[in-house]
Amino acid sequence: MLARPLTLRLGCAAAIVAKAACGGSGTEPVSRPEPEPEPPPPVTTAATYRAVFDATWSASTHPTNFPGGAHFSPLIGAVHNDSVTFWALEGIATPGIERMAETGGTATLAAEIRAEIPGPALTVINGSGTRSPGSATIQAITLREDFPLVTLVTMIAPSPDWFVGVSGLSLRDDEGNWLQELQVVLYPLDAGTDNGANYTSANDDTQPKEPIRSLQGPHPFSDEPVGTFTFTRTDG
């Protein structure tokens, strides 16, 4: 006698799931769960950029003693994180930065970068030089979520120890999203390793080395920039 009511109750429960409450008219709406929220879009952990260096240094922008054969040396740099710095304003130039700024040579700086791989650096960046005015392009620089920074430099040539570049430039916005494009205006820098005051001054090592500083404005430069770096995302 006890089995029959138990069976009825189970049947009522099944009916509730199927369409309506047991014993009702059958016209009451079925209670449905709230839909699951859509998952967030997947996090993009890597991005690839094209880097274009547009050299604008010329006799019209910097007329004081503008040199013959004006050019920029091969581009050299790194993809890295914030645990390493390869150069900084008011910092002292490493041997690699000194050699790049004085001669355009890239081997010493490349070795300094490779010494941080694996670790805080991901890869060495290499690119061609260019006459000025002119341009040079690096077709693919790949960054990762854990390596979102770019350092990139090139020598102003001829010069005692002058160069342009960026140091630890992030290609992510404040919310951690990869930027679609970023342009950086470049002004001349003094590496602090040579005392020469003109483009073609004789070699005169600075001892001790002085901090890297901006040359925007001081002789023989003007307040005009000498170029731009434009980083454009190419993979999305």
C-alpha cells in the first residue's frame, strides 16, 4: 500500500521537468534556468609587428654643419620584459651601446642581448640601415604576453657618439591589449662616451663616461626630430 503513493510522487516530479506542475491545468509556463553567460574572448598571448624607421634628418631640418653622406647604421635591439634594461636616459652606456653609437657596430650589443636569453630577453632584433632622409623596415617582430617590450637603436652617422632609439617600449595599452599601431617621434641622443662636438670631430673618449642625454636643440641639432619609428600590428 505504501508503494503506490511513492510512485505517484515520482511521476509528478517527472511531469514537472517535462512540461508542467503535477495536478495543474498544464498551461503554466515552465521554469527555465538563466542562460549561461558567453565566455570572454580568448586572450591573445602573442602579436607580430612591422617596424618602419623613417629618417627625416636633413639639411632642411638640421641646417647647422649638416654632413655629407648622412645615414643611420643598421638597426639593432631586443624583445624583452621589464627585468632588463639595455639603455636609459640618464643611464651610463654599456659597451654595446657605446660601440653602436660611435661606430654603428652591432655585434657587442647583440652579444649583451643574447646573454639575457633565455631569461628576461626573448630575441635579438636586426634591421638594415638607411641614408637620411630615407627609411628602413623590419617586417616581423614577434612579442609575447611575458615579453611585451621593444628596445631598438641606430647610430646617427657620421657623429662622435650620437644615436636615436627607444628603450623598453611597451606595445600594449593600459588594459593589456596589443596596440594596433604606435608611432614614436625620435630626437637625437648623446651616448656620453665621446667628447666630440661636431659630426666629424676626431675621436676623443669621455672618461669617465657621462649619462646618456637628449640633444634636442643643442648644437649642431635643432628642435626638429630626426625620424620616427612606426610599429604596426600585422597578425590581427
